Amino acid sequence: MLRMAILAGAAAVSLAAGSNAALAQATSAAAETKLDGRAVVADVRKILAANYVLPETRPKLDVALAKGLAEGRYDVADPMVLAERINSDMREVAHDKHLGISFNPSQSKELASRPVGSGADDAPPTDAEIRQAVQFNHGIVELKVLPGNVRYMDTRGFFWGGKKTAEAYDNAMRFLREGDAVIIDMRRNGGGSPEAVQYLVSHFIEANKPLVTFYMRGESGETLKSLASLPAGRMVGKPLYVLTSGNSASAAEEFIGHIGGYKLGELIGETSAGAGFRNEFFPVAGGYVISVSVGRAVLASTGKDWEGVGIAPTTRTEVGKALEVAQVRALRRLAAAATPDQRRGIEAQAALLDAKVNPVATALPITNYAGSYDGDRSVTIEDGKLSYQRAGGPKVALIPVSANEFGFEEDPAARIQFAVAGNSVTALKLVRGDGSSVDAPRSR
């Protein structure tokens, strides 16, 4: 079964930038080893010629690297400078977010020691890959119930550790299945395994539906389809909202593409990263490691890949507001199908969330609402916002939902409605969640 490097969408960036540990390692290794930039570049050229995903681009990359050799650009003593120059020359040709080289002697040595074929796409996950998947709970970092029984899942990578990962997804899908709507957060998901994508998306689409074809090293590869059998069952037709951002990359974009392409749900946020190629890591002479794009993924739903362009949301909004926007859309959809008794509370929750995302202007300055009201009730201002309190009770923040009406953040179905005469507030009415109300004239 097809697999890919964990968090592959960030691979080229991390390789190019490196970490503090890698920088320290580079400094130490550079002091011990005489750098042969020409041998490094010769190895890179061979690897690209045999593996780069777009055959028509391979000669262009080779010409750029040959030109750098001829000009002496790679005759440097600093291993980090050499990596920067090679990356710069490759980027000028390929503009590929998965393509990049870094100086990393320990990783290079480990890659070189692997048996031939151990990195093949159909190889089972290694013990190390399974351990890493378990440490990150297979990328499923949070599950929670939001108001209105909207179920939320946050994912940070498509890890795959075989049976253990499948079991983690099964548990998560059973949790989501009990919700009236589902939100899946891909805003910080940098990618990973196509097998994990296949497993997750199969829960939201009918069985045996074509998903994606990978073109490996220029040749047509396997076409993945949605799975025929799932222990947790399917959620086809359940309201689904997927949160996206510019940090949603690679395998995360594949998942997003299935949802958008087959119209399985709504995409909310910003356009994804545009890292559509699959990558593989190769050891390079001199202690280097190169990430090379070896595969191109084409979505069955659209007939296109997303390299360099990303996938656009159906509802565009700021990344930081995407969750609230998705909640509002989910709640309003649920309210439309609810009984009259249920509808009021769901609509009130949606209105309050909407007001938080899109602040409502009040009819009067908020200072005009502050004061004392009958029944030992008071409205005060703290940090530029109104709070409501009854004597001896807690202060509760108020959020404007219309010109003279405010909601309670912790009790969305309740409202405070102010009576206004000119520029003066004369009374308030507390409308409880059950519909009962109390009038309180202003006392001062």
C-alpha cells in the first residue's frame, strides 16, 4: 500500500531551513570534513535524473546545476552555504515545495544503511514509524463536543502505523458519528500518508469510489479508492466542515481536495499550501540529505493536482475565525431541520457565535447601558465590554447581537434587551432560555 514521509508537506522547508541541532551538527561536521561540493552536486544530479516526478523538468534541473558547477558556485567550505546555493538553483527551475537539500550527516548515514527496497511505497511501516505514530496519537490531537452536538476533530499530520493507526481512527470516527454535524480541522496539518487519508475520507464517501492516482517518477501508478469496509461505519451525508489554511499541505490537501471535489462538505478558511507532489528522502555524498518529489497526485473528482496552486475554500475567512464560522454554518443548517422547540436555542447559539466573529454595532455608546436596574441588577463596563450581574451572583460578559440586545457567552439562549428613549436607556428585560422574562426599570 502506498505510503509517504510523515509531514511531507513541510519537508523541503525544514530541510532548507534546518534546526538548531542540525546547525550545530553541521558546524561540528564541517570542522572534521573537507567539503567536496562537486561530488555533492554530482550525486544530486544523478538522483534527480532517476527520480524527479516530472520527466520534462529533469533536464532543466540538470542544466541549472551544471551551470552552477561551471561558474564555481559550489566551491565553498561551509556546508550550509552549499545547501543554500543548491536549493536556490533548484527553486529557480522547479518552484517545488518538496524539493530541497540539507546537511544532515546522521540522517544521511541512516538512509544509506537501509536495505535496498526498504523505502519502497509498498513496504510495511517500520517499528520506528509505528512508535512515532503512537507518540502523536496518529495525528489526532483533539476531539471535543461543541454546542449543538457539533463534533470536532483536530488533526496535525497524517501518520500511518498500520493496524494501530486504523484503530485510532476507528475510535475517533465513532465519536464523530454521534454528532449532528462534524468539523475536521486541517489548519495545522502538514501532510503525511496517503493511506491515512484514504482511511479517513472513506468514512464520508460511498465504498469503492476512485480517490486519487499517483504518477510515480513519471509513470502512472496505483489508483486509490475508498475502502469497502470500515469498523466504525460511514457518515455519508452528515453535515461536514473542513477547516483549511496555507499550512494545510500535501496529504492534508489531498483530503481537502476529496471533500471539495466530491462536494462531501464545506471548506472553510484560506487556500491550502499547494504542495501537491509526493516526496522521498535520499542520502547524498558528503553527509547531505535531499527531499525529491517522486510522485504527482491527481484527484479523481477533478482530474487535477494542486501543486503550486493549492485548493480554495468554499467559504473564505481568516484562519483564526474559521472554527467559529464553521460552527455558525453548522448550527444554522441544524436549526433549519430542527423542531420548533429546538430551533430557538440552536439559532440563539448561532447568532451569538456570529456576533463574536462579526461584531455588531450597538445603537448607543456602551457607557449609556451601564447602570443599576431594579432587582439588584447592574450593568458595568470592564475592558471596554459590558457585564451583567445580579447582587451576590457572578459577573457575566455580554455580547451585542443586535442594536439594543445582548447575549450571554455562557448561556447563549438568554438575552438582555434594553429599552431606549432617545439617547437614554430606561429599562432592561432579561429573556431566559426557556422564554420567560423579567422587566427591570433603570434605577440610576
